[in-house]
Amino acid sequence: MNATLRRLSTVVMVMFLALMVSTSWIQFVAAGELNDHPRNVRGIYSALARDRGPIVVRGGEAIVTSVPVDDNFKYQRTYSEGDGGAASVYAPVTGYFSVNGTVTGMERYANSYLAGEDDSLWLDRLQNLVTGEEAQGSSVELTIDPKVQKAAWDALGDNIGAAVAIDPKTGAILAMVSKPSYDPNTLAVHNAGEATAASEALINNKPQVNSIGGEERLSPYGPTINRTINAIYPPGSTFKLLTAAAAIEYEGITPDTSIPAEDVYQLPGTTGDGGRVHNYGGQTCSDTGEMPLKDAMRISCNTAFLALANEVGADGMQQMFQDFGFTESIDIPMSTSVGAYPGLSDSATDDSAARIALSGMGQGDLRMTPLQVAMMSAAIANDGDLMEPYLVQSVRDSDLELVSQTKPSRYKSPFSSSTADALTEMMVEVVRDGSGTGAQISGVDVAGKTGTAEDDPRSPTLWFTSFAPADDPQVAVAVVLENEGQSTDESTGGALASPIAAQIMQAAISK
Amino acid sequence: MSALRPEENAPTRVAEALLLVVALALGMGGMWMVGHSIDNSLPEGFWTYSIVLAALAFTAHIVLRLRAPYADQVILPAVILLNSVSMATILRQDLAGIDGANASRHLMWTALGIIVACVALFVIKDHRSLRRLTYTAMIVGIVLVILPLVPGLGREINGARIWIYIGNFSLQPAEFAKIAFAVFFAGYLVANRDTLALAGKKFLGLQLPRLRDLGPILIVWAVSLAVLIGEKDLGTSLLFFGLFVGMLYLATDRVGWIVIGLAMFGAGAVVAWSIFSHVQLRVNIWLDAFNPDLMTGHSYQLVQGLFAMSYGGMFGAGWGEGYPEYIPFAFSDFIYASLGEELGLTGLLAILLIYLVIVQRGLRHAVGVRDGFGKLLAGGLAFVMALQLFVVVGGITRVIPLTGLTLPFMAQGGSSLLANWIVIALMLRISDAARRPSALPTRGALADPVPAAASGDAIAVGGAGPVQAETEAGAGRGATPDDATQIVRGVDR
């Protein structure tokens, strides 16, 4: 029987090995996935029971804090000291921390720091282990400038839309506003029932937007969506910046080059009325049917840019779109949505010549986030070097010692500095004497571009993107007003969105 | 004649004493950390628990010195370590106010278990005396298994009818039945192993046993399975069946038995799955644990256990830093997940290794012991512990469907503790016999009036084929190796 006993002992070894493997699998290999499971309340409970670090804006004001309370969670996450109005201003950035397991915004993406669990904090954890002190989270300082943020919030008023401001030289995000917003305090209550009720009420509360026919239409985005990075819109004429950039970079065109600017543009590969694109209200761009690129930009002549995009062609346009990094998601640290361009994404597979031509004025299947639109201005402002946008300025541990600091880094270089200069020159003209005069700031040269994007059957979406001062850029912005346009008249878009951008830029420059 | 008085040179068991100190220190350290993590002070009853555990451990140590001086010196400390770590875990859950966790009760049952083990070591002077109880054990086993089905006595709890109630006193008879069956299988198989091994037709290269040789075993097997399906306790049925097949293989060395066993179990499982909805549910929970519909209901416990373990990660959250309140039955059926949460992968692997040491030591002594009955009993008991661990831990870690068995020495529950301590007593008793210097004269020593034919070698080989074959007509009551050992025992006295 000894032989069978020895064989049985091997079987026992195999059985134990199986258990060790399965246990290791759960606790090591699959642990991350299981810990992130939406139904797993442990991470949240342990994070809540901990003295979670504050979120601080530039200047040192804490916009999110953990306040000790006398319940199971020990700490109540509090936004703007419980002031719902002030908390709404920062809600798209801070996100919220719900006992139900939903964690969004910085609360989610900077969690490892806030919870004090990041690998870079190992020394602190070791200290805590030795001293027996309770682990404290680190404070996360944002790049958000409260003055610019407040200006953007106030300037947007009651419009549905978003505004984002970037420092073009570093990529630091100075302001990030999304409207309508919400009060994270209502979602962070410790009563799970109340938290669920509040979040359901919010998610189902999608704002009503304007439509051409006047019928009731809801925005696809609720108040908890950060519209600057997670909503995509047709960029309209702001995209003419990219079309011009591609034409200058690849086709050797200059602002003074005369380009075709007919009254009507017949889309390539089409015949008849269906394929004809007119200028706004059937206006005439040029009596001669030709005009310099800079004039076409200044008055935002559609037919000129359709022809220009057609001349650049699909390869060039797609190349430039990709060179901006618009087909990639960025972790700012929140994940941004990717843009859509004909032939480059699943939602826009048709890259026929007609689609490419339409994209020249930011229409067709083209979709971009407000941050991406702001990045176009930022790249032009920074001599063709697009800096990687970021929100976390620095992380300090509970002893206020610096743990990490974001070093600005170049994200992409879509075009040369001479192209940037040419584009700047044209954008300055737009604000000085074109469709974007509403963005003028006295004593400062502003470079900008308007946009009015058709979004049938909804009303047009209005845009303005700009940077200032033109000779020494300190801020690049994008403002979007979701379906707030009354007509497709370009001056309307410029009239509504450009003053908002001006106020944001003013706040950023006068610091 | 020093060889015949082995006690004179018996080991002093210093190693065991030292290991016991280490084991108790780990348990006390656990309790200390639990108290400081939850209340920032020494936990209530810390010294009571520590002193009682230490006293019990050293009582068992002294009993072994007196009654089984050659017994394995690692098994007792290993079990004490598991038991005192579980003491700390259950104390932790008790302090956190988890409904059902009761540290003082756990201590009481631990004490009772160790005392019963000591008594067993006193009463059973030689494991071979159990062989006389072969058929008594069969009847006891069957009665124990049937008891929960008796109206008024048994009660269905959480979908399984495995408990009996006598007044305020509740018992899980199946835990004890596994010992009775191990004794019965060992006694029966040692007598009939040759007929089972050699007779029968060949089929597809496998030697199949004769049907009539299977009689008693089939009866036990059928009764236990039928009743267990009636009691809806899949884990125990798997345990008995595995024990049965394992011991049959041990005795006969015939792969055919394993094939037949697996085939029968597979068929039984498929039939049970197609007939019983609760079996189907178990399988669904196993395969599709993260289905949102199941997760809030039937697979809640399993998924919470997985979450707990993943939260523990490599090194665990630390004593008192987990969330056992979210795992139903964190103190009994799911203590493994709860341990994993607070002690981490490191802790669980250590615990598994300790179990492995116990089981492998048990098997090692089965190899070492001289009589066939002892080999089978020790092998069976060690295997049944390994199997129980596999069913419990495998269920929690999704290797197999979850069934309701308890982790030996760790889960809170009287029957489990008591029964497994008896298993340990038997293991220790057999290890003593295995490691005791042979009572037979060594080569060159003064000859004894022992028949040369009954030399230790012949017994140890166990096969002794030709002799067996001739006496086959004697149907097991004849000259099996154990009769030879009887003679040896006679000399021993």
C-alpha cells in the first residue's frame, strides 16, 4: 500500500497546489479588477473611513475636504464647505464620492493620492506603520485658478455649455466649467438611499435644448457629465483653423494666397442641389470668386474652406487631425473622450471626398470636445507645440511635503512655428475686424475664431476659441454653447460666445 | 531486551513544546493586534483565552509524552496554531459585534475538542483495536448520517438538513460520520482488499471488480448518498464519496476503481443537476457568480468572499481592518475569505501550507505504520482532511461549486472542532505506532519466540501475494497480514 499512499500524497499535493493557485489568482492577479468592481463597497468604505486628503485649487483654497463626523464612516466628504452653489462651480473637476460606489472626477482619478495609497507615498506608509498613526491622504493641488474658474462660470450664465481655459505654454488647465452643473454634496451623503435618490434625479435631469422646429429636445448629456472633456460636438467653423493649418503646412499656402471662394460649392462626387453648399444666407464671400486665405478666415467663408479641405485631401486632413492627438484619449487625469473624423473612427467611417470637404468647415461627421477645440488655439499660441493638458499641479503628503509635481510636457507638434505665426496673424484679424469682434479686450491683442455648427434637428451649437495676448499668449480658451444658436448666421455665434471667452481671458491675463 | 521497552528511550518531545510556544505566541499576537485595532486596548478576555489555550495545548503535550511518546511532534503545534489563529479571528468578529461570532463558545468547543482528543489517546492504546469495531462503525456511520432526517430531531437550516437538535444542543452528525466511515472502510478493505483487487473481469484494459465483492460498500455508499441528497448537503456527499474512492484505491491499487468512482460520481452529479433545482442553482452561482441578478441574492456570499479576499491582496488589510460584516457567515463557512481579507495572500498560503504539513505527515505515518488497517485508516483520515479543505477552499475560490463544509480547526462550530480533534488524536496515535522502534528483534539480537513468518518485513510489504491468494477462500477472516500483527502485539505486552 505504500506505493498507493505515495501516489495519493502526490494527488494531495496537486489539490493543495490548485487551492494555492486559485487563492493567488483572486488575491493577486484578479485583485485589482475585483477591487474596482462596481458592486464592491470595500474600497469606498475604507476610503471614506480614512482621513482622505483635500483637493486644493491654485492659491491654496481647499474645495474638497474630509470633515470628521460621528457615524460609521468617520469622515464626511464636503465640497466647498457644503455650499451647493460654490460646489457646483467645481463639480465637473472634483466629481463626487458616493457611498453607493460611484466615484467620479478627481475623486476617482486622483484616488490613490487622496487615499494615501499611491506607490510614491510608500515612505509615509512606512512611517505610519512604525508610529502607528492612522494613514492620512495626500492633498492634491489643482492647476485650476479660482479667479478664472469663477469668471468662466459667471460668463456662461444660464446657457447650456462649457468653457475651458489652458495655459498654452504649459498645458495647465486654468478653468473647466460645465453647465448645467450639480452640487456634489447631495450625492456624497452617507445615507445610501438619499444618495441613490439624488443621483437618479440628477442623471434623469437632462437639460432641454433648443431645436430648429421648436419641439422638445433633451441634451444627450446630463448635469454630471463634464462637458469640456466628455461631450462631443460638431466644431463648426473653429475647425477652419485646422483646415488652414493643414493647407499651410502641407500645400505651401500662405495667408495671402488667393484661394477659390465661390458663392456655391458643389461637393465632389455629387450633382444637383443636394450636394450644393452655400454660404450663410446665400452671402457672397468675394465678387471675384477668389480671396486671400486670411480674408476667408476673417469672414469665415464656408465655400473657401470646403474647397481648401478638398485640395488638402483626405490624407492630409486626417494626418493633421491625428497629429493633434484628437483620436486619442488623454488622462488629465480624467479620461477625455476622443474626437471623430471621417475615416478615423467607428462613428464616422465614410471618408469620401464630399465628407472630407464638409469637414473643412467643421461639419459632416466631425465631432470634438471643447478641450480639443481649446487645444487647437493652444497649439497655435505655443508656436506649434501642443502641451499636454493636465489638472494636477502637485501632490503634498499630510505633512505638506511635496510628493510629486507635474512637469509640463509636450504632447504633440502638429505644425511648424511659421505655420503657427501665419495662423496667429489670421486669428488676430478675426477678432480685430471679423466675425469675432466680441472677444476684443482693450489694450490686448486677441486671436480667435468663431464657430456656428449645424446640429440638425437641434439648434446650432455656438463656439468661440481664442488665445491672448497674441504676442505673448498666457491663456487659450474654448467656449461652447450647446444648441443655443438662433440661426446659422456666423455673426450670431461670434456675438454670443466671443464675449464669454473675452471675460475668461481677461480674468486669466489680469492676474 | 531494551528493544521491547521502547518507552525507556522515548523522545522527550522538546521540539513539540518549542513549536507549541511559537504557535501560541502567534495566536496571542493575533488577539493582541485585534484588540488594539478595534478598541485600542488589550481585548476583553485576552488572558483567559491565552491561558486556556496554552493550558490545553500543554495538557495535550503531556498526554502525548505519557501515552504516545513517539507520536509526530509537528502535528499538534500545527493544529494548535490553526486553532489559535481562528480564535483571534473569531474574537475579532465577536468584538466587532458580528451576529453569530462567539469567541467564548469557540474557546469552549476548542477545549472540549482537545480534551476529547486527550481522552481518545488514553482510551485507544492501539489503533488496531479499532479494527474490531469495523461493522459497528458502519452502523454508527449510517445512523449518524440518517439522524438529521428523523422528524423532530433534524432541522433544515439554510436549505440543508444536516443538523440535529437535542434541547438547546445542536450537532452536525456528518462530521463524526466521516471518522466512522474511515474506520469502517479501513477495516473492511483490509480484510477484502485482495478479493477486490484480484478478482473480476478485464474490460478495456481495466480490471473491473466483481459485483458481489462490493456489497457492503455499495450499501454504505448508496445510503449515504441517498440520504445526503435528501439532506441537500452536497459537500458532505462529495467528502464521503471521495473518501470511499480514495481508500479503495489505497487498498487495491487499481485505477479501475478511480475510473469507476469518477464515472459514478460524474453520472450522479449530472443526474442530480438535471433533477434538483438547488444543484442547478449551485452550479449557476459557481459559473456565473458576477451575474447582476445572482449577485444581489444567491451568489452574494460567494462574491462578497471574493471581494474580501481581493481587498486583502498580498499582505492583507491587517487584523481588525477588514469588513467581515459584509460576508455572511464570516466566522464559519467563510472564515477562509475573512482570513484572506485581514491576513492577505501571505497569510492564506501559510495556512494552506500548515494544513499541507498536517496532511502529508498523516500520509507519511500511513507509510510508516506496519499494519494494513493502520495504513488505510491513517491514509483515509489524512485524505479526508485534504479533501475537506479542497471542497471548502475550492468552493470559496471558485475551483468547484460552493458547498457547505467547514474549515477544520478554524471555522466556529462545535461538531467540526470536536470531530477534527478526534481525527488528530487518531493520526497521532497511528504516528506513535509508526515511529515507535520495532518491537521485533533486530537482526542479531536475541531471538524471541516469534514465528519467523510474521516478521515485520512481510507485514510492511503488505502485498504478500501468494499467501493471500491461497487463503482467499477464507474470505478475509483468514490469514490477512493483520493476524500476523496481532501476534506481534501479543509479544509487545
